[in-house]
Amino acid sequence: MSDRHGFWHKVWHLYVDGFRSMTVGRTLWLIIAIKLIVFFAIIKVLFFPDFLATRCDNDQAKADYVRHELLDGHDR
């Protein structure tokens, strides 16, 4: 078990030391992280709107709508 702990400890320190010694790379990783956050936030807003909130007023109505679609929605 101590060998596994030693392996993961070495891997962790490899990455920590690598990121610590970065200069340009750290800025590039920051830009990548910001772009991903913005990208997924935009995708969520544009492509995954809150569908049930537009059709139902409360949680019970949402549950009834989903139940109806699951059980009776196959007739289309």
C-alpha cells in the first residue's frame, strides 16, 4: 500500500512542480479555462432552456406534465 501512496505522491508533485515553473503556460491554461466556462454557459442558456418553467407554474404541475409525457406521450 505504501508503494501506491508513493506513486500518487510522485505524480501529484510532478504536476504541482510543472505548473509552478510555468510562465506562459499558466496564462494559456487560464485563457482555456475562461473560454470553456463562457462556452458552456452560452451553450446552456441557448440550447438548454428551462422547458418545464415555460409550461408549468409549480412543482406539482411539472411532475404531472412529466408523468403524462412518460406514460401517455407515446400515442403521437
